[in-house]
Amino acid sequence: MEATLSTYRDDAAHRAAIDQIWSQLPELQNRHSSSWWFFLLCPEGPEGFGPRQLMFTVAARAGRRIRINDVWLPGLDLKRPAAGGHDRFDGMCVGWYTDGQTVHDEFIRLAGPAESDVAQGYLRCGDGGPEGYGIEFRRSAERPVGMAATVCAPGGEAEFEAWGDLDSPASSPGVSIDINTPFGGTHYIGWKRLRFRGQFRLPTGMETLQGVGFFQRVCLNVPVFPWKWIWAIFPDQSIFTAYLPYVGLNLFRKGYRFFKSNRLEQASLAIKPSAHWMPPGAAAPLRFDHVSATPVLGRGPYPQFDVRATRANGDAISFTAAPYGLSRFYIDRPVLGGRIETHWNYNEFMFRMENLDGRLLGRPLARETLGQAFGSFEYTYGLGL
């Protein structure tokens, strides 16, 4: 008898979630649609999981012609044939690496034809050249529920495998959001805590790295809107994560300059924010009732973010996300015959957690007891119509 993969969900459900990763649901896409597949990796080190980080993504968006990070490419053709779970489209490969001091933003950055297949279990995007530059994500051949990846570019290479403990919703892939309305919707598959191991050619040479990471596949069928997203990992693999869609002055901002005052930078309103604490081995994440993430200028070259989350029983966590690096990613699309462009700007800050305080389930939270946490803070703005 085959061993059971999970203690909280049957094997078929795990495999079904993996199968959905290879589709961007083309039958639901519209003129506002965008899709991306995203790995964030935190190698194990002396302080836990950080400060080194790597990110690899394949992204696509609807439109006759779009620009991602100053690279022009065709957008998703809504009339393309995509039958039987096989899809061909144009996409963008982006990847970066930080050693904790320098961000190597050009690890991979190229546009090219992409292909995904549900039955075969893969996503590929490359430039079609003889060197084979590009990114491939595929179903693991070694593990019943797992993923493998190959990245090849002039700036570096990676060959790694990702898997989970499958003991809770945090450590296995699952559909977190599934909204479908006549006006659009969102389909989100998240793998909030996974293990990885592989070979990486970095600017400093070849290394074998292993650690903890995050994966998501997002199909967004509404205009791209601004949000704040936090993912932080502690040495014991506990995770704090939060998602805060918002509206405010940042909706209309373009470029990379921040406002000249905290009052203007903070002039926003979160819409249905959520936050969770995920200790390893827990049957379910611990949900917070309220969360805020306030950008504060003037403390360094980047904004810092004061984060606080509370529960009705008095449990709370607070900390400062203090960035030590930034990678930028943005999408522009001409509209009205090219007379204007819509703009959506994605800023990914790598941060060190400072000033940790609070209490959860009777346990005090402090760096002295939990160790140093590191993470990623996405601070997006603009509106991609």
C-alpha cells in the first residue's frame, strides 16, 4: 500500500493543486489579465534563513504590446489556441540574487515565447537561442508532490528542487483564492513554506544551497492594483505573512521616487487586509484580526515599514521591516492608441526584522528567543488598466 503523503489532506488533492500550477486558466482571461509564477528562496546560513535571497519569476500580461522592465514584448493574445491544457504565449523571465549587501538584479532578464502543459506538468519561457537561456518550472520526477526548476542566463544558473512537509496548509501547495465573476476575478495557488536544495552559479561561483522558500502562481483577471505583501521566516521555520491591498495616492504614482513626506506616503487605506502566523507542524495557521504596515521615510536609503498585527484575545506581534536591498519590476501598457500608458510598479524589498515584540499563545516574541528573521516586503503602486 502506498504511503500517505499528508496528515490533513488526501494525496489526490495535493496532486490536483500541483496540476493547476501549469495552467493560467486561459478560458477566464480578459483584457486586464496578468499571470505570474514566482519562487522566493532563502538559503540556510549562520543566522537562519537569510540575509541571502534569490527570486525567479515568469510573468505575462494581456495586451497587444507591453513593456516589462524596459523590455518590449507581445502581451497575451486572448484569441490564442489553448486547448487540452496546452498553452503558448509570450512571457518575461526575471530573477535576482542578493548576498545580503549587493542585489544582483540582472541574474536573468529576458523575454521570449512561453509554453505550459497541464498533462506534462511544465512551464517554459526562453529566448530560443542556442545557449538555452530561460526558465523552466516542472513537476518533480523524484517526489510525488514537488517541483523542479532550471534557470539559465548570462548572469547565473540554477538547478533546484522544491518540496514540502505536507503536514499543514502552510507547507503544501493549495488554492488560497478562487474568485470568478462577470467582471473578472483571481485564482491564486500558494505554497507558503517549502524546502529547496540545488546547485546555483552565482556571481561568486558555484554553490550548493538549501533552505526554505515560497512559491505562488497567480492569475489576476482584473486591473493590477497596489498592495503590500510580507513574508518573513524565522530560524525554526515559523512564518509571518500578511497581504494588504490598498488605495491611496500611490495609485497614481509612476517611477521610483517616493513622496517627500511621511504624511503623503502613508495616505492610504487597506482593503480587507489579512495576516497569519505559521509555526512548523501546526494543523492550521494562526489568523490575526487586524494588521497594518506603515511606510516610514528618513531612516535610510529605503523606506522602512512598521508592522503590527493583533488578535481579539490580545495576542499581538509588532516589528520593523528594515530593508537592506531592493529589486524593481514594473509593467507598462500603451492604451488609447498609444497616447498614454498605464503603469504598475512592483518594489521587492529584502528586509531584516528589527524591534520584534509581542506575544502569541502565551509565548513572548523577541529576537533573543526566536532568533533573527528575514523576509521580503512587496510595496507595489500604480494601476495597470
